[in-house]
Amino acid sequence: MKRILILGATSAIAEQTARIFAQRGDRMMLVARNRDRLEAMREDMQVRGAATCEVSVTDLTDYATHAGLIKTAYEKLEGLDIVLIAYGTLGSQKAGEKDFSVAMMELQTNFTTVVSLLTLLANLFERQGRGSIAVISSVAGDRGRQSNYVYGAAKGALTIYLQGLRNRLAKSNVHVLTIKPGFVDTPMTRDFKKGLLWVGPDVIARGIVKAIDKRKDVAYLPFFWRYIMFIIKIIPERIFKRLSL
Ligand SMILES: NC(=O)c1ccc[n+]([C@@H]2O[C@H](COP(=O)([O-])OP(=O)(O)OC[C@H]3O[C@@H](n4cnc5c(N)ncnc54)[C@H](OP(=O)(O)O)[C@@H]3O)[C@@H](O)[C@H]2O)c1
């Protein structure tokens, strides 16, 4: 039985992942902004078999809450084995180009607030000498594109941060997983036209749990995104800059 903290638990991907943990009989604490959805999830997780399911209503962009939140999770769950950081926003790229305050909010939600949480969690996990820290980044962080480079920059920075953190924590037996989903049909992508490469959040959730169990470093989900992004990354910049991506 694992003790699991999920930050951004109402995300479609996180909810599907939490269901798998619940079916395994794990203990969990779910953190998100929406009280009603959290309460509904708590009931659902208990019905599905979770040993315990605590909830905390928190806006994760509020840095001042981070230390208390992690302390509470540690106390309520009587320790921590796995943390999944899933929250994020895909704001309007156009708005971010016009107004720095919009871009800054996007960078804060997707990067700097995550760094604040990871600073606390990394020190805790390093001291205990075990555990898994799993964070949802994105394939969007692998190469900047005109359609979403503010979001992509935040996720790219997060990917590099996690790479360094993994390098630091490897000697402490702490597992750091970077999750890079491709196109996932969730509320975040509600307005996007869907095609062949799209999958549901349940597919990503199964990939996340498998990657945690196998202590993988980086998980492209589904797997074929590793090959797609390999090709995207090797296109020379002088050609790439002229593409409408
Ligand atoms: N969908 C995709 O195609 C895709 C692809 C690659 C990566 N991702 C990443 O996957 C992760 C999960 O996204 P999703 O696709 O599952 O979308 P989603 O269902 O829209 O989930 C996003 C979640 O983030 C939460 N959130 C946003 N700001 C928050 C804040 N300040 N405090 C607490 N929670 C906050 C939202 O809570 P509220 O409901 O309260 O707003 C929502 O539950 C994100 O990191 C996203 O960037 C998604």
C-alpha cells in the first residue's frame, strides 16, 4: 500500500491515475481548487478501494501554502511514497504575446510554482532516501513552436529542471519521472480539433502508473511520441522557422 500525494488532482489525467491507485488500495491525498469536485472524487476513490482519501482545497499558485500543504500530507498519510504533480494551464498564446502579465501567469502556473513544490518535496524525499516524484511536463517543451511557445517554454524549463533534479537525487535512491504526454482529450484541449494521434486520459493514466512502477526516467505517452518528437527535434532550425506549427 503506497501513500500518494496528487497535486492538481481534478485534472482529467490525474483523476484517471488516482482511480488506478484507488483500485490498488493505496492511501492518497488529493489537492485541487474545486471543493465540490474534490469531495465527489473522495467518495469515488473510497468506493473504488482507496485505503484512505484525504482532500485539500488549495490554489497551487499560492506559494505560501506549499510548505504547510506538504507537511499536512505527510502527517495525514503517515509518510509519502509517491507524489504526482499534474496541474497546469494551456492559456491563450495570442494573449501571452500581447500582455506579459498573461505570459507570466502561464510561466508561474506551469513552472515556477512547480519548482517551489519540488524544492520542498526533493529535500523531504532526499532525507528519507526513497520515493517517486512524478511530474507531468509535455511534448510541447521539446521544441518551441509559434502556436504555443509560452506554455512550451514553461514545460521545457520544467523538463530541464527535472533532469537536473533526477541527476541530484539518483544517489539518494529517489526516482524522478518526467511525463511527456502528446495530444490528450481533456478539458484543457476541449476546443481542439481531434484526430488520429489523440488519446483519452485513461491511456495516459495507465502509462503513468506503469512508468512509476518501472522507475522510468522519462515517459512519452503514448510511446509513439518519442519517435514523433525525435523527428521534430532534428529538423534544422532554418527550415523549422518557416513551418506553420
Ligand atoms: N491535455 C493534453 O493534451 C496535455 C498534453 C501534454 C501535457 N498535458 C499536461 O497534463 C496535465 C494535466 O492536464 P489535463 O490534460 O488533465 O487537463 P485538465 O483536465 O484541464 O487539468 C488541468 C488541471 O489543472 C488544475 N489547475 C490549474 N491551475 C491550478 C491552480 N492554480 N491550482 C490548482 N490546480 C490548478 C485545474 O484545476 P481547475 O479545474 O480548478 O481549473 C485542472 O484540474 C497538465 O500539466 C497539462 O499541461 C496535457
